[in-house]
Amino acid sequence: MVAAAVPNRSLVGDSDYIASAVRQIPGPVVLVGHSVERFGYQRAGMTTVEAASSHLVMLSQPMRVADLIREAVRTVTG
């Protein structure tokens, strides 16, 4: 597990930072983040999946988030 601290300077700058950090990780990568980070993931050419929520989805729908993570892991590991 890697937790990269995003500098929060600009949307494009942070997106480039995320993409750079992910490229340094060998093998398949699963990222979990909020809607602002989605732009960075898409900018890096990654597939994104959304879970609708009226609040922080990890708090309001923890089982949905866990299911999405499990699905992503199954996808990248075969």
C-alpha cells in the first residue's frame, strides 16, 4: 500500500503528481479517491468507477466502496 500526499496546488499539477507517483509502482494499481482526484486518474489514462453519495462515500457507503475495491483487485489480478 502506498499513500502519496497530494500537494493540492492546482488540479493539473496535482493530477500530474498522481500520475507520476502511480507510474513508479510496478504492476497493476488500484486507486481510491474522491471526485477531484478522478480528473488526475483519467488524465493518467486510468479507468475510473464512481459511487454516488451525498457525503464522503467511504463513510456513507463503506460496503459499496469495499465492493468496488474487491472488483478492481479481481480485474487486475485475473
